[in-house]
Amino acid sequence: MTDLRTVLTELARVDGVAAALVVGRDGFLIGGVSAEEDLDLEAVGAVTASALGASEILSADLRRGQLVSVMLEYEGGVVVVAPAGGEAMLVVVTTGSATLGRVRLELRKRRSAVIEAL
């Protein structure tokens, strides 16, 4: 069985990734790794759960199929969120120096390991 902390640590080692976390649909943090001490992973998880829920409603309203991922772009970096099974989501917080293609690729590669670890 895959260890969740190991998977998140590997993801957090990708250049430009500030944090990698798994959050329940209820917004509670299941596990997380951060390179930034002042990053409140619990708060990120709570707000991210809301954003993912709204995105899924939008997807249904637009009839575009199941949500694959959400990318929120800010001046200082990007947050990428992807469902990880029916009850959790994988969240990656980046810095401005991240290569988004690489981050998205690494997220997709590790999503099944996260699901297995849950």
C-alpha cells in the first residue's frame, strides 16, 4: 500500500511546488506537506473544498462531463485542484516559478497513488 505522506512529499519536490495536500470533500485536511512554514494548510483545504464544489456545479450546469481539475491563477502562483476519488481532492499550491505543464503532469501521475493511499 502506498503511504500518503510519501506521495505528497514526492509531489512537493517538483520545482515550484510550495505545498501538496489532500483534503476531504468536507474541507478537512487529510494530509499535507508544505515548503512554506506560514502556509495554513487547514485553511487552504477548507476554502479549496468550496471552490471544487462550485466548479462541479458549474460543470454540471454546462454539461461538460466530470470535473478533471481546476486551476486558480494568482499573481504569486497557481493552485491546482483535482478530485481524488469520491471523497477527497488533491491540491497543489505553486510559486510563480512553477512550470504548470509539469505540475499538472505530476499531479495526474500521482493521483492514483493518492487514491490508493486513502
